Amino acid sequence: MNNINQDRIIFLSSIHRDWAVDKSEKYHYHNLYELNLENITNFLSMIRNEDIMLISPFVTYTKKISDPYLILSEQFLVNKNSKPEIIFDFMFDQWSQSNFGNEIDNQSLFFYFKLIWPRFKSKWNRLKNLQAKVYRIKK
């Protein structure tokens, strides 16, 4: 999980089932104001070295999170080493396909994000879960 987004976007839904993702942290909003490389780079620079963030990107015309907005993609993962160019290209492609207005400059891009804690599910945990299920059936 250390090489998040090095050469491609990693979606939460594509994480292998041997990984458990603790998503119990609180969500936060980050207004990037406009879609550009510098804003994405600045966001990534705020992430601590060991952290992985779960991102839900959306755009709005009003710059208010309480007003209608368009979610640009499913949730994806980033870390401090993510390549901002890849994220920018992906976000631009998603916006272009959305038909959500003609000018991206009139819209605000938000990242709805939270810290996640991925961990590898060991065979021991799977065995314990299986034993617990068998115990409940016998009872």
C-alpha cells in the first residue's frame, strides 16, 4: 500500500480483499478552488509521509458545500508521494466527460477526504472469524 497512485489512480473499490481498510476517521472538506496542478500539489504536500487519504472529488458552481454539486468519480486513494499530474489528468478527464458546464474556471473543486488505515488481513484473522462463525452455528 506504500505505492499509492504512483502511475495510476487507485480506487477504493479495487483494493484486494486481503486488505482491510479502517475508514472510521472523520471526513473533511478541502476547497481547491480550481482544477490546476499547483492546487493538487499543495494538497498532497499537506499529507504526512505515512498517511493515506481517501478522496471523493466534486465540483460546484456556488463554492458552497451545502449547494448542489457533482461527484466526479468514485473514491480513490492518495498519499504524499502521489503524482499530482496523474490526479490532475484524471480529474480533468472526469470533468470533461461530465458535461457539467462549459467552463471549469467558474467552478470550485473540492476534495472530500479522510485518513484511512489499511492493514493486511492475516490468515489468523480469517481463521478466527471462521471459527467464530462455526461456534455461532453450533450454539
